[in-house]
Amino acid sequence: MSLDKKTEEFYNKLRSQLYETASWPSEYLYKFIVPTDQKKISQIEDLFNNLGAVITTKESGKGTYTSVSVNVDMKDPDAVIAKYKKVAEEVEGVISL
């Protein structure tokens, strides 16, 4: 999957901020929003399987969307960004926060 220039700039800025604000390895909190669909939620959970992640979900008031929070130890900012890219590539309709 080819990323556009704006997306690449976003990830480069995120990488710099992560290096400046934390010592690595470090605990990182991912937040995603997906249309409420157990398949999509399971896809996210599967991508963090075997990493010792603590995953919580919460449905929106109308039940249209579900937020998925993933708290996990990551080795460095590049690993954090790689996981964001993997989720975006594999889970249709996901919004990363």
C-alpha cells in the first residue's frame, strides 16, 4: 500500500514526537473507532494478539460505532507506527486517533 505524502509527513511527525516524549520501550495507548461490527473489532484484537495488550471496547450511544482502546508495550516509535499502518491496511473503515 502506497502512502500519500501528507500521510507520510504525519507519521514522520508522530515518530519525532514519540522519540521526544517517551523512553523506549514504553507503554503505548492506541485508540481506534470502527463501525460497530464484531468482525472489524476482532480484526483489531487479532493484530495485537500475543503482545500482552489490554484491549477495551465501548459502543457509541446509538451503537453505530465502537471505540477500541489498546494498551500495549512497544519497543520503539517505528513499531508503534508499523502497527498503525497494519491496522489501517487490514481493517476497512477504521479511524485511528
